[in-house]
Amino acid sequence: MPHPIFHASISKMSGGGSKLVKNSSKGSTFFTMLLLSLISLSISGIIVQWAYNEIMPSIYASYSDKPFVPLSWRDSIILVLLTHALIW
């Protein structure tokens, strides 16, 4: 037989999630999360672009005679998205 306090807490949780979120704020929560995700991806892309363009010229020079082509922001975002897809 479960403990009475444990049983009372389970019966309170059986109603579902938090009731504090109102229906009108669900849309703004979605757009807030979307905006934060885009900002996070942009910052990750900038960090990847900076790190690649700082480190790779010295590594590339030792392996190839061709000129180094820096990574663009668009390419770095694609690399970040591919990495996130592999992790998920």
C-alpha cells in the first residue's frame, strides 16, 4: 500500500500539466521559442564560421597547394543544422 502523502501527490498530478499557462499566451510562447532557437542557431553559425576561418588556413596550407576558401555564414549554418540533425 503506497504512503498516504505519496498517494495524495499522485492524485493531484493526474489532472495533466500546469494550469498556469493561459490559452492566449500559447502563441507568444511558440514565437518566443522560435525566436530563441533562431538566435541560438545564428550564434552557433557565427562561432563555427569564426573557428573554421581561424584554424583551417594553417591546416589547409600544410596539405594543399590550392588557395584556402573561407567558410561563409550560410555554409556554417548548414553545417550547424547537419550536426544538430545527427545529434537528434
